Amino acid sequence: MASIGRASAIVGAGTLVSRVTGLIRNIVLAAALPVIGGGAADAFAIANQLPNNIYAIISSGLLAGVIVPQIIKAASHRDGGSAFVSKLLTLGVTALTAVTLVAVVAAPVLVLLYGSRLSPAAIPLTIAFAYWCLPQLLFYGLYALVGEVLNARRVFGPFAWSPIVNNLVSIVGFAAFIWIFGVQRSAVGWTPEMIAVLAGTATGGIVAQALVLLLFWRKAGLHVRPDFQWRGIGLRHIARLAGWTFLMVVVGQLAGLVQTNLVGAASEQGASVAALQYAWLVFMLPFSVIVLSIGTPYFTQLSEHAAAGRTDAVRTDLDTSTRTIGVLMVGALAAIVAAIVPISRFFTHTPEQSVQFSLVLGAYLVALLPLSVQFVLQRTFYAYHDTRTPFVFTAVQAALVILGALAAFALLAPVHLAAGIALTQSLANIVQLVLAVVLLRRKIGPLGMGGATVAYLRFLGAAIPAGAAGWGVFLLLGGVGGWATSGLAQSFVAIVAIGIAALLVYALALWALRAPELRAAASIARRFLPGR
């Protein structure tokens, strides 16, 4: 357990720093391209998201779900898995290069799929951005391949820390864009130089992020070389497993395509594509720092226990990981909800726009806890080499997301469209969690998570006074339209004050309830301190 704790701390610290610098990166970008009612922001958001969508298929599906267990198995080979990884990397880089070339050629088609409802002026700008952004595909994929190999070899840190390089490159580049060209709200009047500086900065950061990982390759203890002899690598077995994973991520991407296309109708009128993306990034900050930092090392351990047939140990992993994730995540949720308007102020230019953005963020936050638990359950299926079942409950979720987006588009005014789409996605995620629980019980029997369920009720009970205390601080600082949202510096101070109040009350409430998980949370927090 100590090694899991250290790995969680390393990944968590790196993820925390990378997410914080990523937040700064996006705040600078939001300053350059105003988010609410900005045609340029929505154009860049769609173009820069295109390579991310392909990366999601590679990283969240095939690599994390299928390749890690295969590399762990290959570690028992006489060469420690070097031959397997050599073939894997050669195949991966070859496929990534081919996919990247096809995507660049198909850039206009991809843009129309996602952005056909943008204004006539925004579509050509989006295509121009896409030509610069789509080469990121190759380097996102390289980053995912090398990073997951390192994770499988228990070298957890670099994968979490290397995005910091990307963020620093982007912060400098986007700040230079503002200094040279100023703030750009409209999709009209863009020059090739402006496009090159903005989109080139985004791509340059991803290139740097991937190449930095190669500096840590020696720690994996593998000797690799180009190997195009893919026979014997187990492609049929991997393809059988990855087939369902691929389909699962594809249906998720299809749902995202529908969401993006429909919300584009609100561009230049209110919250639209860029607002959805920025709100999702804020949502992912606690998810990444808490869930991924704890879940990534536990997934490796889950795979080992599942491979050994130790079902009781798997149940223990489930109970421990969900409890530890829950005690931290509920506290973070209480603080974020209390400070939601000042947080939103960082991505908008007026207090009124902050309220509009906070509605989108709040709609996403409805699913923060369900998605956190579902992450662990899904990785448990992967540990048993079962990718078909996650496809089933993800397909149901994707269908509900699409139906929800269509309903929001039909029923809501453009100013509320983004919030409506975000809320229907959260409701679909809750249904997905229920299905995942039912299907995992069928697979391994009772999950042994009754104690975890009681613990979550205890956490939520502590979160109510914590959130109320944080909201009280917000009201004391002026509330909406008051001092707390009058500027970025004031919003930052408000967020700190609200967060301290909410988390302090949360910890005291847990102590009063004698929650045993409080000690685990404090232990993890201490590992982030210098010298630990």
C-alpha cells in the first residue's frame, strides 16, 4: 500500500501542477479570445479539439484499457517485454502517422461535421486553424503510447508531469499573441500571421510535451528498436479486446460531435462551444488530480490482482480506491460549488457573463461524483480484459447524451443551450454508473462496496455545511456583481477565501462524524508537501 500511496502522490502532484498551469494557459487564451459571444473563440475551440478527439480514442480507450494489461503480461517474458514493446511502438507510430496525414487532408470535412452551425465567417477561420492543429494527432498519440508504457512499468511520474511543458509553451505563445495582435472576439479580420501564432503555439506545446517523455525512457528498463514484424505480437487478441474499446470511444465521440454541432448555433449569442470546453476543463481539474492520481496506480494493481484470480483483493481495491477518491472529491465539490461564480469570472469579461458560464459549469458538476466512481468500475472491467461490457453501458450513455442534446436544442433559447446540453450529459452519466454497477455485480458477484456507500453519505452530510460556509463567504464578499467578481485579482482572493472556509468546515464535519477516511485524506495531502 505504501508504494501505491507514493505513486498516487507523484502522479497527483504532477497532475495538480499540470492542471494548474493548464488552467493558467486557458485563462490566457480566454483573455485573447473572449469566450461568451466570441466567434473566434468557438472557431479555435473546434479546430483545436479535433486532434484531442482522436487522442481520446487512443489514450482513454485502447492504451489505458487494453495495452497496460498486455505490457504487464509481457513483463514475464525472457526479455522483460522489450520485443513486445518494440513491435507495439513501431505499429503505433506507423498507424499514427497515417491517421494524421488523412486527417490533415480531410480538415474541411471534419470542420463541417463539428461546426456547420457556426457563422459563415467562422467556418473558413476554423478550417485554417485546423490545418495548423491537426498535426498534433501524431504527438498526442506518441505521448499516449510512451506514457502508458512507462505507467505499465511503474514509472508513473513523467506522464503526469510532461504536460507542464506544453502549458508553459502555450502560456508564452498566447501572451505573445495578445501583445502583438490584441484581443480578438470576431471571426472576421484574421491574417495568416495571426493564425500561425495562435494555432502554431498550440501545436508546438503538444510536440514539446511528447518529446519530453523520451528523456525518461531509460527508467522503463526496456531496449526497443523499430520492428515491423508484427506477427506474434498478439494482434488478433489485442484487436478483439480493442475492438469493443474502439467502438465504445467512437460512440462517445459521436455524442460529442452532436453536442458540438448543435451548440454551435449559440455562437456569437452566448455560451457555446468554447464555454462548454472551458467548463469541462474546470470540471476535469479535481477529477484529474484526485481520480486519475489515485486511479492510475490502482488500475495497475487491479490488473495484477485480476490476472492472479484474486477476486477478494479486487473487491478490496474497489472499496479502498472509491473511499479515498470520495472523501477528497466531495470536499473539492463543495468548495467549487461555493466558489463557482468567482471561478467563472476567470473565463469571462463581466460578472453577468460569469453567471452564464457558471450555469454550464454547475450542470457538469452534477456528474462529478458519479463519473469518479464509474472511472474505477470501468477500469475494473478492463483489468479482466472485458471491453465489451463497458461498450454496452457507454453506448446507452451516448444515446442518452444525443437525445438530451437534441431536446435542449429544440426546447431552449440559444442563451441557455450550452447549460442544457451539459446538464443532459450529467444525467446520462448517472444512468451509466447505475448500469456499470449492475453489470460488474453480474461479473464478479457482490462488490463489497456497502461500506463505501455509507461513507459517501457521510461525506455528503459533511459537504452541506461546508458548501454553505463557502457560499456565506462569497455573499460577504459582495456576491454576484460585488467585490468578489469585480476583477480577476478580486476573484482569485475570493476563491482562496471561499475554498479555505469550505474545506475547513468539511474537515471539521468529517472529524465530528468520526470518518475513518479523514486520516487517509490527510495522509495523501501530506505527501504533496515539500520533503515528503
